[in-house]
Amino acid sequence: MASSTEIPSIALAGDISIPQFGLGVFQVAPEETIENVRHAIEAGYRHIDTAEAYGNEAQVGQAVRASGLDRSEFFITTKCWNDDQGYDSATRALKTSLGQLEMEHVDLYLIHWPAPSQDRYVETWRALIEAQQAGLARAIGVSNFQPAHLRRIIDETGVTPAVNQIELHPYLQQAGLRREHADLGIVTQAWSPLAQGLVLDDPAITSIAAEHGKTAAQIVLRWHIELGNVVFPKSVTVERLHENIDVFDFELSADELAQIEAVDRGERTGPDPDEFTRP
């Protein structure tokens, strides 16, 4: 088990750093969320990634308060959903999320999807910029943005997202988009880091796991860490919570990293960001 002091952090714009490893609560039922987050905190997690669309912001806030730890020890992310895009709507959405969390600010607020057919992500981004200036979000970023979306908001506002949270796993390594992030100074966050378990039976990964005496999931999560990604796997199983975070006592060799790089298929488990708009 890793202590929270062992988890590396990555600097973001604005004199703020983000723990490189955290807990995702996508598809965790509200009635399970408090216990899930409590167990994660006990295991050393301090970075929690939620969203308005997940329906469990209130429970995340309750678990954080029940921990007895100071709010400053946590890094809390939430997101603006598609039907809340637009300047006024996004401003209201953040305030609603803060009310659900019962927090004065979040550490990171994201536009959940670009939803390009709505063409509201630039004005939504302007709302996030003002929210950060008002102290409601310590850092702001985006999720599922493609290079054209990133460059447009930067060109039209002059403000670069701190992060872009994208689907990223060994079967969808997004090398081009990660290079774009590096060029722009954007930190890469990986959602679906295990491809919903699809990569865990891959022979290249299971072979590396056997060499290290680790699980396939631990190998993939360590791969993310070594790429410099911020990663937040989901689990509601206490044993798996401890297993997932236990990835800071070994390293992958250059050859092992190359073996994992070779399994890239360009396969998504989630929607295409250029097309997804669903409210």
C-alpha cells in the first residue's frame, strides 16, 4: 500500500500540483460512494475524480468531510456536463456542484466533453476562466478535447487548459494527442486506464506482470505513471483499491515499455469526442 506521501505530484499552471494517482468514481452508485471513498482514503488516496453527470458529488463531499482530514489534503475534480455548456449555464453548474460537494472550491474543474455540434465549448471555457479568477476552481481544464478543440479555445481566449482528460490505455495510446499536450504544456489525464479490463489478458502485459510478481493491472497502471499520465482507476473492492495504488515500488524497463507500446490498436471503449453530444 502506498502512503499519500509516496504518490508523486505533477505541477499545473497557477502554482498548484496534482497527485499523479487517484480514485475515479464513474459509475459508482451514490449509495456506494461514501464507503468507496472512505476505503480509498484509508488506503492513501487523496485525489478524487467525480463529475456532475456521475450523480455522486454529494457523497464524495461527505466522505471527505467524514475523514477528519483537512480539506487542503485533498485534490477534488469535477466536471461540467454537456447540457450545462454555455457561459451562464456553466457558471451555474459549477456553483451547483460546489453546493453538492459542500465545498468553497474544487481543485480542478473540467469541461466534460467538447460536444462540438453544440459549438458552446469556447463560451463554456470563458466561464471556467472567470470561475478560476473568482477562486471557485484552483485549476481549470478540459476532457476529451481533440487538438483542434484545444487550439481553438487557446487561440480565442489566450488561456491554456491545465489538463486534458482523455481515454488512454495500452489499446488506445493517443501518442499524437499526448505530443500535442506536451507542446502546449497540458498535463495528460487518463480515463479508462485499464480499458475496462480488456487489456488485462494481453499476453505482453501478463508476461511482464509475471516477471515482476505483479498483477496485469499494476503493470498497466505503472506504465501510465512512467508515461507521465495522471491516472485514477475505479474500484469498489477494498482489496483492489490497495492493489491498484501499490505501483510505486518497481519500474518498467525500456524493453517492457516498448512491448506495451507495441500492443496499441487505436481502439476506444468510449465515444468518439468529435461526435459525442448526448445531454
